Amino acid sequence: MPKRILQGTVTSDKNEQTVTVLVERRFTHPVLKKTIRKSKKYRAHDANNQFKVGDTVRIEECAPISKTKRWTVVTEASA
């Protein structure tokens, strides 16, 4: 099964080797037919502490690294 890859914005880099990434998804409401924006925060592993708040990054699913980390930062997303 392929690993999921999501794109989002770094909202926090205060923890060592960890960044918090806000991922937003858009979908059409089934009844109202209106576009809805939902967001979710993921904690991702950043081994070199190279990503800062505001960076757009891609994160990939991985085996659990800690209690809350199940994602790892792959690359900085191209604009």
C-alpha cells in the first residue's frame, strides 16, 4: 500500500526534531453543494530542524516515531 503524502504549512517548530504541520483540505458539501475548508494538524519528524514556521512542506506517512508522531517531513514543497 502506498504511503500517503500531504502538503501543509509549518505552524510550530518549538520542539526538537518535530514540526507541527497544518494541512487544509477542501471538499463540496453533499447537501449544500458549497465548498468547505477543513484543516487538521499533524506532528511530523524533522531530523535536522531545518524547517521554520511558515514553510510549506510535504509530509509522508511512516511507522510511529513517538506517541504523537506518525509522519515525517519529505521535502519543502515547491511554490
